[in-house]
Amino acid sequence: MKKKPNLILLSLFWSMLLALGMTLIGFLHQAPGDLTDTAQGGVAWSRVLFLFFGWFVFSEIVMLIGGLLYIGSSRLRRGPKG
């Protein structure tokens, strides 16, 4: 018996991976003071977490909308039952 994959957990995993990648890219292209604290000279972790969660929520919304569009289009292609 094959176990079906949990699509919600799969989308959460990919959203987390995309958010992590986009947060790391955020460190490459930043103005002074965007993700660093100029007074302390270190990383402003609250800004980094805010950026990560922003990317996470955005990518999860995009994946859920894409999944709903895929389900809707596959049901439309199948036609009416009967």
C-alpha cells in the first residue's frame, strides 16, 4: 500500500526553502542599514526574521493559489460527470 504525500506539508517545505533562499539573496543586495544595525555593527535579526516571514507567507500564498488553479483546471478538463 503506497502512502500519498501530504501536499500541505510539501508546500510548506518548499515555501520555507524559497523564503530562506530569498532571505539569503537579501543579504547580497542591501543598502547599508537594511539588515544590519549600524550603531551596533551586527545583524538586525528582527529585520531578517521579518523579511523571512514575509517571503514565506508570500510564497505559500502563491503555491496555494497555484494548487487551486491546477485543481480547478483539471476538473474543467474532465468535464461533467454522467
